[in-house]
Amino acid sequence: MTRLLRGLFWISVPLELAFVTLLLAGAALPAAVLVGAEAVALTLLVVAGAGLAVLYRRGGAEAVRDVVPEPVRRIVGHELKALASLFLWVARRRHGVRRGDTAFGHARDQSALMYGFIFVCAVETVGLAVLLRNVPVLHEVTLFVDVYTVVLMLGVQAASVTRPHVLSADAFRVRKGAHCDLLIPLDRIAAVRGERRYAHEPADGVLDLAVASQTSLTLELTEPVTAVGFLGKRRPVTTVRLHADDPAGLLAALKAATRDCGKIEPLSRPWARSGPGRSR
């Protein structure tokens, strides 16, 4: 069944993409061909979806992972989390914050930029809808893509708002929206320092979670923790740089919660510089 499901996905998805490309290119396809192709593609997707449901009931999530590649699962999962965050945002709830936990937001400094992008996309949606009103198929496809883009961007911002950093009794959960979630045991934190950085060069063992191109805290760990990338790539990290709306408050809370407080570097004002050309 696994090979059959893989084959169905490899046939149905490229078929659907091919027909959408032809329609966007202005190809005049007979109605019978268009309806038949869409019916075949939809049937294949329904059968594949039913097959995945059967696999899940028989073998659980592991069986589904054998069919669907991890990058695909993570992309779809990220979009679902972003869309679900819209409901949390409206309900004024936060994800993963339990009683006794302390949450620290990290979305404030990117809000203006995100809302600016969303506004531009909304204007583009209206403009293209007007310009393409006499081209039915292209108008409908473009309108759907543009509206979904606006909703997804709102979901990305909502995920950043509703998924804050969380400090609990024994761990510090570092997050960036819906695509990064790293749990750090408190006993692995060797040092924390306030450090405003605007330049982040890739380095082994370093995880940069910049918001609006900046990080404000740096955590040094005694032992590596495994960070999972957006598409599922795993790597050990011993240094984590993150941003918080209230870095001073987060640093004070980490200092109080860490078992060996003597290892925590005191907060300096202004924030400590990391060297010429690397922070400001």
C-alpha cells in the first residue's frame, strides 16, 4: 500500500500543477477535458487521503511518515499551525502556556513590517481582481492564491503572537512563530547575557532566532540540544540567540529560575556589544 500511495501522490499532484499552469498560460482547453482532468486528479487525491487514513489507523504516525516526506509534512504542518493560530489570536489565547508558566512575547518588533506586507498584498489582491475581471479562469485562480496569501501572512503573525517563549519550573521553551520550537532544560543553561545583535553569520553549534533581523539575548549551554530546522534538518546547538519584547525581564526571570545563578552574567545597560560590525 505504501508504494501505491506514493504513486498516487506522484501522479495527482504534478497533474494538477500541469493543468493550473496551462490555464494560467491562457491555454483554451475544452470543457470536457478540463472537467475530466479535474475529476481524475480529485479522485486520486481522495483515494490517497483515504489510504493515509487507513495507514494511520493501522500503524499510527510512523506509517504515514513512510509515505509522506518529512519536508512536505513540515510545510503542511507549518501552514496548519499558522491558520490555527488565527483562532487562538481571536480568542486571545496562547499556545503551550500552562498554569505556573511565564510567557515572554517576541512578535512586537516585527509587527509593523508584517502588517505593511499584509497591506501591500491586500492592495495587490484588489488590483489584480479588477485587472483580470474579464479573464475568468485566471481571475479565479489568482484571486484564490492572493486571498490565501493574505490569510497565511496573518496566520504567520498570529503564530508569533500566540506562541511566545515559555519559562517553566524545569525548562525554557524557545520559539519563533510556528516553525521553531526548542526545549532547553534549565540545568543545561551555563550563561545568559543581554546582547543586541543585528548581524548573524551561520556558525556550527549556533542557533539564531532573529526577529526583525535582531536578537537581544544569548544563551550558552553546557550540553548540546537538538534543533530542528524548518524542513526537518537536525543539528546540535550549544549557543542560542533569541529575541524578546522584554529582554531585561526575561533575563531576570532566567537568572532567578536557573539553579546555578552564579553562572548567569548580569544584565548591562546599554546591551553588551559583541564586537565591531556585529552589533550596534
